[in-house]
Amino acid sequence: MANSNSCLTTPTKTPASRRNQQIQSKMQSQSKDPVNAESRSRFEAYNRLQAAAVAFGEKLPIPEIVAIGGQSDGKSSLLEALLGFRFNIREVEMGTRRPLILQMVHDLSALEPRCRFQDEDSEEYGSPIVSATAVADVIRSRTEALLKKTKTAVSPKPIVMRAEYAHCPNLTIIDTPGFVLKAKKGEPETTPDEILSMVKSLASPPHRILLFLQQSSVEWCSSLWLDAVREIDSSFRRTIVVVSKFDNRLKEFSDRGEVDRYLSASGYLGENTRPYFVALPKDRSTVSNEEFRRQISQVDTDVIKHLRERVQGGFDEEKFRSYIGFGSLRDFLESELQKRYKEAAPATLALLEQRCSEVTDDMLRMEKKIQATSDVAHLRKVAMLYTASISNHVGALIDGAANPAPEQWGKTTAEECGESGIGSWPGVSVDIKPPNAVLKLYGGAAFERVIHEFRCAAYSIECPPVSREKVANILLAHAGRGGGRGVTEASAEIARTAARSWLAPLLDTACDRLAFVLGSLFEIALERNLNQNSENEKKTENMDGYVGFHAALRNCYSRFVKNLAKQCKQLVRHHLDSVTSPYSMACYENDYHQGGGFGSYYKLNQALELSDTSRDEPMKDQENIPPEKSNGQETTPGKGEDSHITIPETPSPEQPCEIGYGVVKKEIGNGPDGGGARKRMARMGIRNMEPFRVQNGGLMFGNTNNGSKSSSAYSEICSSAAQHFARIREVLVERSVTSTLNSGFLTPCRDRLVVALGLDLFAVNDDKFMDMFVAPGAIDVLQNERQQLQKRQKILQSCLTEFKTVARSL
């Protein structure tokens, strides 16, 4: 350990030759001192380990001092005083941008400071820099370059500077950005919060010592940043408190009681916490390094002299003298860090052995991976086993599984709709809320929920209203073909047309929703496979690094699910075409009201409900309600007793009365058209004209002669069409679609997935197969990774050897 007093009191007029002789004599005496040699070797070992940790991103519990405090609290001046020379660190403003790791090495051979910066992302150091201005320029340029690259106002990535000098202690300090209340002009408003968060992150590790600076003009009770320090170290067990600019406070002391109360800081820092009180030269003019150190020593002398001579009664020197002055703080920091180094050496040695073993294992895996790029047979085998494992996990998720956690990997109904981009069911105006909609489900459970939701959506669609023109076109066309089922056929045709228009989009949406549920299983299967391998400690080949293979596997799975969705859409459309065919008897089945129809929709709402939410009211019957019959009696216009009966060219469906197709008793007027009228009557197949009224040459649908009321043909057809639509929907949903979707989606995923993926991925020649593993430049990437691992292994092994030597000397 260097003697601080001798360094600080170097005479300004000592000849250079004499000064060199003194340094050489001190070097010889220190080389013979085993304690100094031991601490020096320990310090160098930790410095090299710290450099390796920064370069390779190692998280090592190295004892380090982290300087924290508000802006303008004197951190930069303290660092310059510790270094023993100025390099305009305050003008760089690096305290508000990036942390700076200062590795100070007490080297008596360095008569002038030698500063070297560690290369970014490397453990190597650059060439020595002697000029103080050049040091500041490097800090500034590196800071600006990184912030421009990351597009941020601050960065936690540190700059590492090694300073070798005859007048600095063996000490390493991490200087952090200073706390600020408000962002500077041109900086984001979030800069103060970002700085506070970054400093807390740097100071939180328990192996780091906090050096908290606060200027003497601030009272403890009104300290802005003391609470932030308490959040990091509530008991101040690893915090060194430094009151900076102590000379500004001296003139306020008049007697010993005031001085001792202030120096004790009782009531704010705890009984076991003693702050250090430091004052440094205020003169910022350019002076030599030797003069700078002399000024520091002079300020310490002046402060003690003031407390002794200008304060009545002086101060309690026995209690507080060792805590006053820069020299006292520097000696304590150096001894405390050496003490922490010695205590941490055994644990550091054990951790280094562990890291070296891990890096060796990584090297072996990398070698195998590089070797595997030329072993096609091995890659095929490993890839096939991995693909089969993923396929098996997909099947297990479909059959029902709770690993991984559904709370994390599952989705609610709303999340499925949002993430799939499908939205609501087409043509459905009501809000469909199936049971368990708020639960996070995946796999077979989510599939069944979508099936149930589809059924709810289908049963909520009513047969849409039909215009009178459409009814007339269909009705008259059937009437013209003859037969006795004109109204029934017309209403059935209307129902079939409505079913094709309204149910087809529902079927497509159901297929898309189910395809999304199955497509989401790929990521879950990967996670399940990873968890299972970790739990069983399987030493299977790690496929994570093969990005091209993973991308190909994902694409094949996605294509497989899309093909299933396409096939299922064709199958359910075929079922829809079949049930809406004119030759289908679905509209005429008599057992509709016995086992299906409206009752089936109510059964849907009795499904197993597992979620906590309950419905406000039961879902109402969504079946079509026939149009209400008019209370007013429709009359046939233009009644006249002398009118002649003629056969209308275009019967109107608007007229009331039900068309009868029985034997017709006709009353035909005289005229040349009588025969033609009879032919047309016969062609229309109208045999019973009793319900009809004929007026002004037109066939009208009116009331019967006895005046009984009857529904209109239009209303009757709409009501009948609604019933036919419900029958078609019942047959389609209950007998066809549900089973088709299950067999079209789930069965292939269970039985054919592994075969389909295998054909796509492995039924290719070796060159095409290797494209998934040896992409352009992939070999170069692997070799670069191996080189980085080799460098990391080398530096860690070197540190391990050094620490073994250090451990033997303890």
C-alpha cells in the first residue's frame, strides 16, 4: 500500500535527480515488503478479472466502489484528486451519460500518468495516453458514439480506463452519472428517471461499496438523494458517506458543540455510520500535477488548522480526526477495498473454476456443432427426433394438458379474436359469450370452446326477411310447374337460399378460428419440449442454434394447419351444399320438433361452465319468429257483381288467402278468350277457386266467401321459410359440421402431423437439407463464436491461475 502522506507532501523544489532517487529507493523497499507485494498481486488479479467481466459481460461478484451523488456534488473533483492529476473530467460531463470505471494502479515507475482505455467489447487495452486533454477527448468521443448508436440520452455500458501513476493508490472506482432533477436542454424529459434507475442498478449488487457524496451546504434533513441511497442500502452497512466542499461550512461553526454535533450526523445516518468530510482546491486554473497534489495537501492542513484554532474549544480529535481530510478518505478507501478483495478471494476462486468449466462445456458443444455441419446423417437423425418430439407434444396438447401453465400460454376468447384478427362472427348481431370465455385455454380445450361458440353463433341467426318480389318470383315459378306443393316448395327454396348466404360465412370463420387455435400450439409445444428436457435432464442435441431449421419447421407446421383449414372449408361447404340441395329432404323431415330445432339451442346454454362470471340473463330463443298477422281484414279491391271472371296473368302474393290446389268450380264468362283462360287455368293446376276472388280481370288472394280470416300467402311463406331454415341449420350443425371439424382438424394433427412434417423437411436431397443448417455465412458465424469462446476461456483460465496463487498466499 502506498504511503499517502509522502505522496502528498512532495517538495515542489526538490531536484529531479533527487526525486528520482527517492522513488527508486521506495520501489526497492516496497519490492522487499511481502505485504505490499501480496496486495499488489491481489489488486492486479482483480483488475484483470474486472476487465474480463466488462469485455465478456460476466456477472462476477468483484468488490468494487461505486461513486454516487447529485450533479455538482464533487464526484469528478474527488476522482481527479484520487488520480493525482487533472484531465478536465468535469468538462466531459460523462457523469450524465455513461459510467466510468477507473482502475488506478500505484506504479512508482510511472513518473507521468499513463492512461489506457479498454477497447469496446474486448478485454484488450489500447496504447497509453499521456496528455490529459487527450484523455478527456477519448471519453467524450466514446460517449457520443455509443449514445448516437443506441439513440439514448444515457447508457449503462461503462468506459474502462486504467491509470498507472506513481502518485495514485491501488483503487478501482466506478463513477456513475450524477442525479439530476430536470433534463438538460435537448435531452428527453425522462433522462432524470433513467439516470436514477441506472445508478440503482449499478449500486444494487451486494458486493459493491457505495461512495455517496453530498456537499456540506445541504442539511441531512433536506437531502434530495439520501432516500435513494436508503432504497439501495437501507442500513448503510456498505455505504461510505462523504461530505464534500467541507470548507464552505467551516465559517458557520463557533464552538466545539456545534462542530461535534455536525460531524456526528446523529439522527440521520445511524449510530454506526460516520461520514468523511473532504475539501478540495477550488482553483481550476492550469497547474502542474505536482502543484495540484500540493494544493490538495494544503487544503487538508488548512481545514484542520481552522477547526483547531478558529473554533472555540476545537473539536473531538480522538473521535473525528480520522474522518476529516482527503488523505484520510483515500487511505480508508484503499485499505477497505484491499480488505474486501482478501475476503472475497476464496469465493471468487470457486466461481472462476465454475465459469471455466462452463466455458469448456460451451467450447465442446460449439466444436460438435461445427463438426455436425459436415455430418449430414447425424443432422438428419437429430432433426427427425426433434420434429417427432414436437409433433407428439402437439398431440398431447390437443388431447388435454396443463403444462406449460395455461395462465401464461393460454388465451381467452377475446384474446383469440384479437390476436387472430378475425373479429366477430359474420352476420351475428348479438354478443356471443360461450361458457369459459374468460378462461385462458389452449389445445383441445380451446378447440372445443370455439366449436361451442360456433354453434351459439349459428343458432343466433334468424332467417332474414324476404321481399315480396322474391316471394312472387319463386312462388309463381313453382305454381307454373303445377303440383300441389307450391307454397311448401317456395318457402323451402327461400330457406335454402338464406342458409347458403348466411351460414357459409359462419363456416369459414369457424375454420379460421380453429386453425388459429392449432397454429398457436407450435410455440407451446416448443416450450413444453424445453421444460420436459430440463425436468428429465435429457442430454439431447440442442437445436436452438439452428435458426434456419427452426424457421423451416415452423413454416411446415403453419402450412400443414392452413391446408387442414382449406380442406375443412371444402368439406363443410360440401355439407352445406348437400343440405341446401333441392333434392335434400332436410326441409321436410317430420322429426324436427321431436329432437332438434329450438330445443338444441337451449341445450347449448347448459354446457359446462367453469369460469367465475355468470350471465346476467339466460340466452333467449334465437329462432325466427314468423311475421305477425295483421289484425285488419284485407279486402279484395273492386268488388262488382256484374264482373266477368278471368284468369290472371300474374297472381299476386300480396293478396290474402291460402292457395288451394283442389278441384275448382269455375264460373266463366262468355267471350272468345274463354277457351284460352281455361287452358291457362289447367296449366297452373288450379282446381279449387273457392278461396279466390276475381275482380277486374285479375286473380287476387282474398278471403273466403264465408268471411273467415286467413293469413296472407306472403306471411305464410315467410313463416314456413323460417321453419325450413331452422331445420337446415339443425341438420347442418348437429349432424354434419361438428363431427367434420373434429375429424378434419384434430385427427390429422394426431395421426398425420409427424409424417407431413417429415416429408416436407427430410424428403429432400442432402444439399437442400443442409441449406437449413448451413446458411450463407453460417460457418463463419460459428467460427467467430468459437474464437470468442476461446478468448474468453483463455482470459478466465489466466485469472483462475492468478487467483490460485493469491489464495495460497492468504
